[in-house]
Amino acid sequence: MTDRPSERTPRPRAFRLEDADLGALAPERDRIVVESQPDVFAQPDDETRDQEEIVESAQKKGIVARSLMSWGGLFWSAAFGLVTLAMGLWFDSLLANLFARTPALGWIGVALIGALVLALLVLAGREVSGVLRQKRIGQMHIALARARETDDTAAARTLVRDLTALYASRPDTARARAHVLDLTREIVDGRDLIDIAERTLVMPLDQTVQHEIARAAKRVSVVTAISPRAIVDLLFVAAQAFRLVRRISEIYGGRPGMVGFLRLLRSVGAHLAITGGMAAGDSLVQQVLGHGIAAKLSARLGEGVLNGMLTARVGLSAMAVCRPMPFAAEPSPGVKDVAPFLFRSGEP
Amino acid sequence: MPLLSNLTQEAFIAARSLADYVGGTGLRLGVTGLSRAGKTVFITALVEALLAAGRPAAPGRRNPLPVFRVHAEGRLMRANLEPQPDDAVPRFAYENHLASLTGGEGGPDARHWPESTRRISELRLTLEFERKSGWRSGSSSLTLDIVDYPGEWLLDLPLLSKSYAQWSQETLEASAAAARAPLAADWRGYLKTIDPAGPASEDIARKAAELFTAYLRASRADKYALSTLPPGRFLMPGDLEGSPALTFAPLPTEGGSPSGSLAAMMERRYEAYKTHVVRPFFRDHFARLDRQIVLVDALSALNSGPAAVRDLETAMTDVLMAFRAGRASFLTTLFRPRVDRILFAATKADHLHHTSHDRLEAILRHLTARAIARAEGVGAEVDVIALAAVRATREASVRQGRETLDAIVGTPLPGETVGGETFDGAQEVAIFPGSLPADPRTVFRGDALAIPEGEADYRFVRFRPPVPQVDASGGFQPLPHIRLDRAIEFLFGDRMA
């Protein structure tokens, strides 16, 4: 059909399966081996799909919640508005008083209020951009999951480009970004492209995150074991968990402010509520066992282990929710992967 | 006169679509494809998949349609076959077609592809589901109307805009081309002996029509796989066989057509064919589509050679020009329905390894480039996929010596040949079909037709349907497929959000 007789392209041909079975008798050179390949159109496991659905539903409750306006939001906005009005009145009378005393004092007051308003505006702007950024990451997660599922090459290309843009300010990802960007211009199937992006770009971040979770879990379990009062370790665990969630979001490219952090916490909480119950099944035994051995040595040590596990679990939920793509090419880590020391016999 | 009939037709279409709108939420799915593109198999597989999705799932079974969102999210409650709205059209024999695919009474050995479609038929399917989007949440239903018809008839649609003289000239020119000349030799020989301006004669007309039909039939044979062969009723006459509307043939019309002459009679019959056959067919079944899937059997044309591929391109472009595409709005939905989503599917994707699917899609994209550009230009959404509504093969790698080939394993139809081997229709065989070129334009270059089996770079063998798998309860498992769920999601997933 084409004008290249010299070039050797494989010809269309057929292999009878019984010939292949008899192939063992044939000389090595002519032996035909037919090996069944894994079915690429087979459906993904229901389990991984379920995991993904939980993450997405958790994200929709917090970071990618559709409406910015809820009854709670309305309440706080109205309250905030009233307080602002009251402050305005107060400032007004304050300025009037100052000007009445000496004009110079009045001008200083004006300058201070101006600085206050400016700072407030900048803070508010940061809040909004933080919320939007986190939302964008959440939407990217959902879109990447969809593109991977449908093997949509066009969508995968734009999404992977967005992903590299997200990490454009991280010098340590430069090489991975360049590699992935090159691939978006070549013929790579959508699903493969997403997997490659996950392995090269997101996996190093995963390792950092796992390291953070491990450190937080370790700190919590040690502090709980040696803290003199229950209230101290309660506060410490809460502070560590919040700090961990914020840190994980930052590693994955988010910049949560106050509102953004609250939305993030809502998502983490939703994820934790579902997975916590499910995980109770598979690791309850370990927990009881771990607790048992530790508790034999000391009650406080056992509590330390439990608190450490709790922290690790919070960290894993935050990881699932903040990650810009679903776990697909690599398995999602469990408590045992991030904090193996909690399961070693006895010592935390 | 044509203006008047066009106007009445428009009015008729507007009235019916208004009635449809008032009648309820329906979706008319146009399954478009030339003969042997796999329309009947696609419809059967689609209906079977949707019915299976509507049944309560056996625990632990994998979802066969993961990409179909409304089902994957568990919001699809029921799928029912319903009586169709048109009383005058036969029902699509879904049960019979499914029985032939699975072997039915005769057991798995009797399985075969459904016979080619000889008449029009229709099916209505209702999907009950729950909406999740905002203000319209709650239970809802979507009615799907699907029409099956002989693909040959589709070739008639371009005739609507052609006069007899124009059509004659085009047909005569095409039959003189290198690829077709040998096939048309008999008919063209006879044509030289008759005088278009001579007196009308039924005998001559019949003889000319017979030879013309023979030429069309020969061109369609598997070996040549040509596609642009109007009028379609000559190939598949339905219940009009032998009627005057089907007894005409193109004539050279340079001499004009004085009244009473043979040419005048032919012209009158051609116009009658358009009025009584083509226009009602178009008006009743194609003018009011909401979504369209265009099935293209690119593999047969690729088997035959570049001339057949280009012929397929011409046929598809001509046919698709007859449809109305464009973004749907409220008013257009009321009075002038438009196709706002078109899916181009290269069927029989299971006949090659999945690593070649990208190349097949590229070829299809190139093949339908003009239709795609036109649809996208007016705001319709377009997607191109490689599809196998029923998957007849599985994949394997074959190692011989130092060479490793990506092959497919299946049972070829009896009589199929590859690499000098002919199959008996019972043995399972691993087949390496060759590789498609990386540059889709390559397959359009050249004039070769009916390339002998030993010379082609690729050869796609047709397979028998897959052996049906029986599940624990004794029923059949859903038929395997490739990307059917993606097609479903694209075609009407958005209407079930």
C-alpha cells in the first residue's frame, strides 16, 4: 500500500491457539507464546470508586461548597456588618472629639483609621483569594478524577497544565513540571498523562505530607504521655491537628486564611466522619492491641498512642481532601503507613 | 413548487415538535449510519445496557457502565420499554435481536449478528431517575425514542437538494472514475445504446434500472466496500420493489428532456421518488432529532483501500449535511429542534488492539472533518470515539521469536481470511491485524480499491459475537462493550443531571 518495501513492518497474521499450545515442541526460534493481557476496559474496583466518592462528597461540603451563602454565613455577615456600623459610629465620634481638642491629633486619628481600613481590605482580599484557591484545587481534584475515569485526553491536557501552573512558584518542582508539560504536547492517553503527573509532580508532595503527619503524630503521642493534666493534652492535640491541616493544605498549594480554614475543616470533618467509621473495622484490632500493650506499661502511654492515631487520621483525611488529584497511580496511605511507630510494641 | 412543499414540510415539522414538547420530556436519539455500520447492534446493546442498569444490581457485581453518571451515582431507578408513539411503525424487535446475539434457544453456538435491517422500526425507552441539581431535584423521567432503519436509505437524504440533471451528471461522472469503471461497465455499455430524447419506453427504463441496480449492488460488496451509492432504495427496496418510483436510472441530459421522451419520464420518476419516498422518511424520522450518534464502519473501507475510504468520506459528508445542528434554545426546541450534540463513533473498535484506538479515532476525525467543522461552527458539541457496542474479542500479546505483537483473540466469522489462513467460525484465534498509520492522511492517498489480502498493511477480520456469560441466577450477564458508557454519557447524560 505504501512505498516502503524495504522497511519491515509486521504483517497482519493469525495465530491459532492450539498451535501456541503445541509450541513447546517447536524449536525455540519459531515458538509462539500467546499471553492474555489485562483488560484495559475492565471496570475499576468499586472500592477505589467509593473512596473517591467519599472524598468528593467531603469536598463538596466544605472547600468546593457551591453557595458561599448559608444561613450560618448570613448570620455572621449580618453580625459583622452591625459591628462594623457600630465601630464606624464610634470612630466618627472619636474623630470629632480629637479634632475638637487639637486638629493635629485629629489628623493622626484619620491616618490610623486609614491604615486600619487598608489592612482590613488586604486581609479580606487574602481571605477571598485563599477560599477561591482552595476551591479551585478541589474542583481540579474532581475534574481530574472525571478525566481519568473517562480517559479524556483533551481534558487531561488542560487539567495537567493547570496543575503545573498551581506549583509554578515551587522551584523544587521545576524538573517535574517541565517533564509533564512536555508530555502534554505529545500523544499520551488522558489516563496515562494524569498518572504520570501524579507520580512525578504530586508524589514528592505526598511524601512531605506523610512526613508532616508522622511528626505531628509523634509529638502528640509523646506530649500526651508526659503531660501532667488532661486539659493540657486536649489543647495540645487540637492545636497540633489544626496546625497539621493547615500545613497539609499549604503543601498541596492552598493558602487557607480564616474562612478558608473553616471550610477546609468542614471538609476534613466530613471525610473523617465517614472514613473514621469504616476504618474502625479494619484497624480496631490493631488499635485495641496497640492500646492493650501500651496500656499494660502505662495508662498514659496508651492514651498517647490513641491520640497519635487520631492525629494521623486527621492528617490522612486532610491529605485526601486537599490533594489536587485522587489517589490512582499510587495507593492511598493508611495510618500504618504514615505512623508505623505507633504500632510497634510498647514504646510510642 | 419545491418552495411550497418545503414550506409545508417546515410547518409540519414545527407542528409535530410543538406537540412533542407539550407531550412531555422526550429525547429523540438519531442513530445514523450507513448499512453495516452496526446500527441494530448498537441499539440492541444500548437498550440492553440501560435495562440492565435499571434493574436492582446484584450485590458485589461490578458496574458495567461506570462513566454513565446517573447510574454510577445510584440515581437511576428504573428503565422500561414502552409502547412507541407512532402506531404505523413496527416495533424494534429488541428481544429477537438480543436472542440472535446470545444464541437464544439454540444455545451459545447459534449466536450470530442480527440480519441486516429491511424496514424501519422504532422503540421507546423510559428512564426513571432522581435529579440532584438544585431547584429541579426530585424524581423525574426521560423518554428516549430510537429509530432503526436500513442504512442504505440514509444515502437518499442528499438527493433532496439535487435535481435529476445534477444527480445524473454526478452519478455518471462517479461511475467513470478508475475505481468504479469496471463495475459499471455493463450499465454504461447499455446506456450508450439508448437515446434519452427518444420516446419513453417502460422496457428500456426497466432494463436501465436493472443494470444500474446491479452496478450499485456490486460496488457495495465487501471486497470493494464503496459507500456513495444513492438511491438507497435500489439496494434495499423495502415494500416498493418494482414500483415506477423505483424504475429509473440516470441518463445523460445534455439534450434536455422534451415532454414524452425517455429522459422526461425518468425525471418525473426521480421527482416522485423524492416526494413519496425520501421526503416522508426524512420528515418522519430525522427532522426532529435532539441528539445524534453517527456510526461509521471505517474498518471495512480501510480493508478495501484508499478509494473506498474517500468514498465513505463523501457519503458521510453528504448525508450529514442534511441534518440540522446547532445550539438548542427554548424557541428552537419548540419549533425547530436542532441536534446540539453529535457523537462520531468508529464502530467495531474491538477488531483492533486498544493501543490503535487513537489512530482509528484520528482517521474518523479526518474522515468527518467537514461535518465536524460545520457542527462546531453552529455551536453543537462534537466528540469522536472508537466504540464497540458489543465486544467480541479480548486482548493478548503474542511472542514469536524476538517479536512481540499486540493481538486480539476471538472467533472469526467463517470464511474470513488473514495471512493466508481461512477460518471455520468455530476456532478461537489470536489475530494481529497490522498497525494503522500514525498519520491519518495516509489512508486517503492513492486510488487502490479492493486491495488483495496479501498486500495490505492491515486486515480487519470480522468476529462472531462473544460467547454469552451466564451469571449465578441463570440469566445472561450484560454484553461486554468498549466505551458504550462514554457514548451514553455524552448523548444524554447531561439531561439526567
